[in-house]
Amino acid sequence: MKTLDVSQATAAAKAGGVVNAILRADGGQFFIELETRSAGTAVLVTSNNRRPRAFRNPIKALEVIRELGLRNGRFSLEAWRPDEAELNRPSRPDRAEAMKQAHSNAAAYEKWFREQVQESLNDPRPNVSHAQVQKEMADKKAALRKRLAASGG
């Protein structure tokens, strides 16, 4: 079986060496095969361990095909068994917990941020123009520079 990783497939496609892409289903997964001009059919593999690159979502596989620069292709669904998709999916409780924590942190930050905005909107003091703030900061910087120059720093 001939294999190509994404970088090799991209180079081959740009050079005109790939004729078509085939999206082939096997169980609950999808694989990309590339019809080449001279080497026959090659399977898209992962770069690190050279195993066929499996996609649970056919949309993701189609996005990869498009990113390779290919516009033509076929699909083969004879071996597609969508009921196997969830059976083959590895459980990742560590990632699930990390995602829950990330969502919790984001929700807490959003709550805090909205409170700060509302506090500012409710502030009875008059608004200060941008130009006034810039002038005040420029005056403070000038005073600090003058003090530093006087102290030799």
C-alpha cells in the first residue's frame, strides 16, 4: 500500500500528480485515498506513525481534501456502519474534565466582566473625554520624567 502524509500529498497535488480523492468509509470512520498519475492509489497517513489517517466526521475529511487543493473526487460508502462510530471512540475523561473547567472559568470571567461594565455604566460621576485623559496622562508622565531627571535616575 502506497502512503502519503499531508505535506507529501499537498506537494503531489500542487505538482499535478494527484488526479482524484476518494473518501472511503470503513465502519464508523472515513479515510482518504488519492489516485495518483503514476503510483496508483495512495492512502493519506499521519505524519508521526504513518498509520492511515482516520476521520470520525466526513466533513473534516472533505476539508482536508480541499486544503490539499483537490476539487474532484468520489466516495465509497459500502463499508460504512455509522452504528460503530461511537463504539470505536476512545473515552477521554481527562479532556472532558479539562473542558468543563475551561467553560466554568470562562463563565466566571464573563460574569465578572459584565459586572464591571454594569458598575461603570451605573457610575454617577461625569464621563471624561479621551482627550482629557490623554492630557492628564501626558502631564503625569512629564512630572515623573522631571522627578527622575532631578534625582539622577
